[in-house]
Amino acid sequence: MPETQISNGFREPRMVVRKFLARPQREGVGATVRRSIGRFELKYFDPFLALDEFSVSAPAGFPDHPHRGFETVTYMLQGAVVHEDFEGHRGTIEAGDLQWMTAGRGIVHSEMPAPTGVQKGLQLWINLSSKNKMMEPRYQELVSKDIAEATKDGMKVRIIAGEAMGKKSPVYTKTPTMYLDFTLTPGAHLQQPIPTKWNAFVYVLEGEGVFGNPKTPPTTAHHLLLLGSGSGDGLEAWNKSLKPLRFILVGGEPLGEPVAQLGPFVMNTQEEIDRTIEDYENYVNGFEKAKYWRSEALSL
């Protein structure tokens, strides 16, 4: 089959240094997730705390729960999820939509599936630096039609964060991050720059692809590939199969700070975690509205 490629100042590809299969596990209330970052083999990949590919049907879901000290990025692949928080922010994240939530000093929210069908998506947790952990919470939300896209030589990319193929995302990331959703048709060959000092990974959603070294066996869906750091300035990928290949490429600038985590609370020290628990239990320092708030989903 013919092979196409692009060239954009690419010099040296990054090699795959580790590979994981994300196996299904239970999370929330009756939801199924495939967790690739945040599991026992890979607790933290600076600045990334977790990556879940989730599948959930009502009445299962992720009812009222808190966060502090990081960002959650929800990208829907199929169906819809209803989100609401204790500040009164409420909306529906539908297929192809993005919600970039900066929890900062504190958010209590719920994420529940649409009433019918199976809802599928990705949720990425990105750590915040110590100077940003107690910032005011905020949202950046894009419906599918407003996410930047580019196509070239049998390839399509949706730019969640960062830039690719001459297009940029409007999302502002407190921790410098790139998040790209690629689809490669059979025979396509991708070269995508990545900042040299950033950590980066690939997660395969559909099909099978070859990454880094053209002589390696193809990688199939639900696998996470960690790319080597310290050398190489991009990702090289090939679709040598007869079906489309879809994957995300995510990269971020390492924070290089200590991490103390207790579930949905991520700080720098154990003392800060202890203080966060006290704040949450006493409804202070960002959690004031949690005292009387219950989501509509929980009230039903």
C-alpha cells in the first residue's frame, strides 16, 4: 500500500521505553475504567497523575466527590456525561466535547452518565505546581465543533491542547501540556514534534499502529506507550494495517516537585494533605459550599 508522510523539522524520533495494557477495573459506583497511569506499575508520570478510559451506563457513575491540587480533563468519545458542582456549574459533555477543569483549592462535583446507552470517554489528571495548587477553580469547555482540527496526507488531528499541523488549541494550560487526538488511515506515516524536555505518552484507542521504530510489532487498542525522555524531538508513527488507527499523544513539562496524594487530593507534602482533609471535613478554605450541597443526581 502507498505510504504518505509529513515533514516539519523532525530530527530524531523518541523510542517506546515501556508498554502497558490497561485492563478493566471497577471505579466510582459501578463504572468500568481502564487505568493506564495511576496504577501500581506507574503511579505518576510527571506531570500526569492518572489516565482512565471509562465506560459507564446509568445508574452507575461518579457521584459527589471532591478534588484539590490538580486538573481533570474529560474528553468524551461516545454518549454524554452530566456534570455539576457545588458552585452551581452544570452542563452536559457530549461525544467529541472537552471539559478542562482546574480544581485548584477545591471543587466538589459529580459526573453521571446520560440516562440511556453506554457512555465512553477519557479522563486525564494533570498535576499543578505548588504555586498553582491553591488557585481559584475554573473551567475551560469546548463543544466538539469548536475543537481545532487539521487534516493532511491521510491523517486527521483534533487539537485538545497545544498545536499540530499548523493549528492551535485555545485551551490555556497552567502546566504546559499537549493533547492530540490522531486518526491515521492505512498507509499513513506521522511525524509530530514534542518538546525535548517534556514527558510524553501514546494511548491507542482503535486499530493498531507502529510507534518509534518501524521494525517493532504493532500496538493494539487499550495500550499505553511511554516515550523515552531526554532525547528525541518527536513521535513517529505508522499505520501499516488495513483499518484506521486512532490514538492520543499527550505530553507535558515535568514539574519536578514532590507528590503527596490521598485519592482526589494531590499536594506536595503529607502535612498539606492532612490540612486538606481538615479543610474538607470542616468546610473551609475552598470547601465552604460543600456543607449543604448535594448534586441533583444524588438527590433523585
